[in-house]
Amino acid sequence: MTASDPAPDFVRATRRSYDAIAGGYARWTRDELAAKPLERGLLAVFAEHVVADGGGLPLADVGCGTGRVTGHLHRLGLGVEVFGIDLAPGMLAEARRDHPGLRFEEGSMLGLDLPDGSLGGLLAWYSTIHVPDEELPRAFAEFHRVLTPGAPVQLGFQVGDEPLRLTEALGEEVSLVFHRRQPERVAELLRAAGLEVRAVVRKERDTEGPFPERAPQGFVLARRPRMADGYGGAESG
């Protein structure tokens, strides 16, 4: 940490890296979701839970990057506000350029600038992957705090046991660590944060098509329990 930027080292490194590749990343990923029907289906299921259980409150795409998934959720016509939060100003500039009608804010999942119980849904789509293991419980506690009782949270991430470290991406120098995790471990940490796991999905590595994958993919759908559920964990209210 420094006096001018008190953020943890990994946060500052991640922010700098994505600022450096923001333009290229936006071009590279713009059509990625269109080529991934399983992911679109999982997002559609998540969206249905937001509508049914989110109480009409906003949906936050935390770690939204260039806003491609934020925009996709908005286009589903959920009847609730969909907005994005990201660390990197460069990525947010791309998001605002591509989706001028949506709200995008700078922020960190380790300390969300949101009131308790203010969200009807939270998406962390390949954004917890840059959070070290020791900080993940802190992020999940924030997810629990900002969700209204009953509201869902959906995670997407790469599956594995060892991190991937990149020093170059899209022709730029970066310092990025991709923490690959087993879906069952992610589910266990969500439960420890007081969240109720509803579904765990593992997708085998896809090596074909325009967006080949380096590793299998994991998805976990959970929710903050309703007060009447009497669900245990860090906090059941």
C-alpha cells in the first residue's frame, strides 16, 4: 500500500493492467457471449431469480469490465435497473462508450459503496478470479451485506488448482493473476459467508470456436437467505 493509493497491491496491479488493455479487451470480447449459449442460459436463469426474488431492487454487475454482460442483462428487459462496478477507469470508459444509457461506477468488491440490503441481484462474472484466496471471504461478506434477503448472486470463474500468471496480454505489459478454483470450494466459501448455494455447474474446457478456453469453467448460483429461512452461516438476517 502507499499513502496515495491505500488499495492492496493486487487491486492496484489489476487496475493498472486492465487500464492498459481496455481498448483491445473491448474489441476482443465484444461478441464473446454470442458464441456461448450455455453461459447465456445461466445468465437467463440468474435473471429470472432476480425478477422473482430481488424485490424490484437494482442488479449490480460487480467487476463489469467493458460492460458487455451488463448490457446483455439490460437487454433482457428485467424491469429493474442494471448497473456496473469496476476497478479500472479505462474499462469503465469503454463500458460507457458502448452502453451510454447505463450507469457504471468505479469501485472494489472488497468494499462496495452500497447500502446494506440495497441490491436485488449481484453478478460477479469472472471478476473474483483476481482476488487472492485470503481475501475472498471478505468479498463474499460484502456480497451478503449488499443483497436484500432472498436476492441471488451468480459467479463465473475458471476451474483449477493453480493460478495463471500473465505478464503480457493483447500486446501490453500486465501483471495479472487468475486464481482458478474448484466449484465446490467456491460454494463452501459462499456458505461460510452466510449465503445459500442453489446450483453448482462445471463446464468442461471448450477448445473450439472463436474463443477457446485455457481451463474448465465453473458457475455457482447462491442467494442471501430470507429471514424466514432460518439458514445458518455468518449471518442469517
